Amino acid sequence: MYLFMGMAIMFYALWCGDEQTVQRMGGSGQVWTVVILIALALRYILVIETDACADPIEVIFKDKGLIWLGIIYVINMFGIMYVF
């Protein structure tokens, strides 16, 4: 799981820094969302390791930190795509 999560973050970061993505989005602001995504992934790993729950949906909706990080990520992406 950790290997695939690390690869997903790496490919997301590469996508954010790609020339075509920067031109399409009108700037390189989406690079800042990589930090939020890393925090989100680390929080998810922490909750999964410390909690005995096996259902990922239950883990996500049970933890307030994951919910807030998800909301911050969505607001930032919306702002980058439509406002800036």
C-alpha cells in the first residue's frame, strides 16, 4: 500500500509540474496542492495504522482531520482552476 501511495503522489506531483498542465491551468499554482495531498496521505496512513477499522470509507468519515484536509484540497483546486 505504501509503495502505491508513494507512486501516486509522485505521479501527481509530476502532473502538476508538467508544461501542458501549467498552460492549461494558467499557472503553476497546483504545485502547492502536492503538500496538501502528502499531508492527506500521511494522515490516512496514521489513522489506518492506529485504528482497527477495515472499511476505508468508515475511516475517512470518522476522522475530522481527513475531512478537513479533503475540504482544503477541494477549495484550493477550485480556486486554482476557476479563480486565479
